[in-house]
Amino acid sequence: MTLAAEIRLRRGEFVLEVALEVSAGETVALLGPNGAGKSTLVDALAGLTPLSEGEVVVDGEVWERPADGIRLAPQQRSLGVMFQGLALFPALSAVDNVAYGPRAQGVARAEARATALELMGRFGIAGLTGRKPAQLSGGQAQRVALARALAVEPAVLLLDEPTSALDVEVRGDARRALRRALGDFSGVKLIVTHEPIEAMMVADRLVVVENGRVTQDGSPEEIRRRPRSGYVAALSGVNLIEGAMATSDGQSVFVGAGSAIVVASNEVEPGAGALAAISPRAITISNRTSPTSARNVLEGVIEGVDMIGDRARLSIATSPPLVAEVTAAAVTSLNLIEGATVWASFKATEVKVYPA
């Protein structure tokens, strides 16, 4: 079973053009900033927003193809959806929320209730059957919503920001429960999120959408290792520089953002466009020009200091701009404050260069 979609639609000035293919058993996370078009894509797949062009095909069945006048209604699509904010029916008990889908499909009340009870038992919420949504905690409501989406035995499971409605302190447990539930589901699984931690925890593959377009598609490791946009680099926590390869005095250099950076090796021919990634932890900071074995030393002014636990991320106005990560002790001993001039050094071997 496979979901194959070519989505093209317009909402006002916003245009969504996304090609997506997901196989049964595969968990794909659709990742992107707010306003990228992720929820619009969910609405299109669910049949809530019509396509302008393209198609949605699941296991050979055409759900929508405007060119042929085909468009199945939402209830005709073998689809389980967990909407952003969960959207449980407030007047129904937890068990009736879960049983709602099968009942809407014409399943007898007793059978639908049995399905709901089995799912609630699997998710550890069997003791909550009679509670209304207002009586549930955030984590409990999430499990009820997920059970409701699975109760219809869908071919495709769509989860739109499944943990966004939860308090930060319970999201870790909720994500672990989500990962276990997805492992038991053999159909097509698509999760929409703007949380990189969530995407990395539950997905086999990440599809990054920015401004209505797919900008990167790959495994979590591939995405982390080779980011292809500023947004993805920020998610991965690395510095990303656009430029081109060149040679100078027999050395390979990456030229970008006004600097020539010496690199140890690369897979890009001189003159070709390239991207260079540098880990913030690979950058050494000093507040004076002291001797160093690093081939690259850039001078700049600290523009920001963000403390994260016992480490700090420094935003430095070098050319190109860099983010470096140092210990909290280094911040104190080197007096690393906004406005201070520092030297950022890094070895040629720490620069990862790949084709643009």
C-alpha cells in the first residue's frame, strides 16, 4: 500500500505545490515552520480542501484527480485523522469519541464499542471510558484522539501537530506513547509537526516544507548531516553557508559570504555551487589573536549570548556569520558578552562541503 500525492492548490496568495509518496509501515514526518503549508496539505489529503491540480492515489484507488473530475468526500476516504488541538467531541464520553468513526461507517453499536474499548486498553486509558473531554488531562485526551483516528482501521493515518496541545512537561511521555502506537499500525503514517524533536523521535523519514514547497527529503540522519536551507540548518543546530568551491595556492577553499574557508576534502568540483556545514561545537572562541593550528580564523563581534543549561550559543558577526557553542565556564573566563570582539577558529577537517 502506498500514498502517492501531487498536491497543487492556492489559498489567496499562498500556493502549495508538494509531491509526496509514503509506503505502508513507513512513518513520515512533514516538518516546516508556521505558515509553510503543512496543515493545508493535511486538509487536502483529507478531502477538506479541493485540489486545483494533481492527484491523491492510495493503493491504486484515486481519491482525487481534478483533471478527471474525481473527488471522494472525506467520509469516503480510508483515512484516520488526528487534528491539531485534538478536536474531541465535548458532549461525548471518551469511549463514544473513539467509537464515533466506526458508528459513522455503519458498524453496530456493540461492535464499535468493543473496538473502542480494545484500543483504549492498548493505550492504557481503559479506566477513562466514561469521562468527557473536559475531564481528561492533555496526555489522556491525546490518547483518546489517537484511538479515535485508528478505530476506523484506516489505510492512511494523518496526525496534525499531535502534541501541540500538551504542556511541555508531558510531551516527552506523549511522544513515546505516540511512537509505540505508530509501531503497531501497518498502514501509511504521516505526521505534521514544526517540532524537530518530535520529528526525529517518531519518523523514519523527514519531508521539509517551506513556503509551500518541499526543500528537503531524507532520513533524520541525512537531514542533520546535510541541511539544505537556513531553516533546516537551524533545526539541525549547524552553521550553513552557501557558496562555491575554488582552489588557492594548491588548497581547496570554499568561497561564500565574503570569505574563503580552507577545507580538507570535498566532493564538489572547483567553480561548482556548494554548501558548507560547520558544527557550532567545532568552533573555538578566543578573545585575542593567539596561535592556533586551525586553518580558519575569523574575527567578529558577539551579537547574542543564549544560555542553554551549562552551555552557551554565541551569535557572532563574522563573515560569514557564525554560531559557536561554548561552556558556561568559558563565557565567564573569557568575558563573552554582547559587543565583545572575538576570534572564531575551526579546522579545515570540520567543514563539511557538499553539492548545492
